[in-house]
Amino acid sequence: MLKRTALFSAHQKLGAKLIDFGGWEMPVQYTSITDEHLAVRNAAGIFDISHMGEVTVSGVASAEFLNFVLTNDIRKLASGQGQYSLMCNERGGVVDDLYAYRLSGEVFLLIINASRIDADVAWLDAQGAKFPRQNEL
């Protein structure tokens, strides 16, 4: 059985076409592609991200660690700000894309793709084991 977010019934009531999206029953379309394209271009679009993975990284070396594993400079974020970023492997290939937020000081939240939660967490753990200041995370 597919998992459902807290917004599932709202998606149903709004007439969404629901599909399997990484093991979650998620909306892919409400009206027509053209109508939705125009709505986003002229106003705004919203994507239900409540099915995505959440990883908290904290500690005195957390910003340094995230700069070790992400492509953007996490130190540029003020508390409450976020940025789109990539996790790349040692050869520069993309492991996954994600959003990184600075919640406060040395506390960060990574929002990762639902279908990659286990793989991304394992990859982050492996990078943490290689990180020179791992005891400070």
C-alpha cells in the first residue's frame, strides 16, 4: 500500500490525479497541463513536500561538514534561510539534489528526495565517518 501525506484528502477533494511517487500516493495533476502551466507562470505553484526526508545536521563543525558534502556555501545562510544544493560524489557526479536550511546557529535541516532517503542518509553517514572533525558534529 502506498503511503499518504496529511494533505492526501485535500488532494482528493480537489480532484487530483494521484500516482505512485516514490512509494507515496501523490498528486501529479489537477486540471490540464496547460491550465496548470499558466497558473504557475501567472501566479504560483505549490508542491506538497511532506513526504520528503528530513535530516538534521548540528554541532560546532556542522557548517564545515555541509560545505564538505554540498556544492553551495552553507555559511552564506542566515537563520531561517534555505538554498537549493547538490550532494556530489568524489568524482563530481550528483548523488542527489536537496534543500538545505539554517534553522539557527549551527543547526541545519536537509530536505531530501523521498525515493532517496535511505541512500542519502547512508551516503551522509559515510561522508561523516571520513570528515576530519566528525566528533564535533
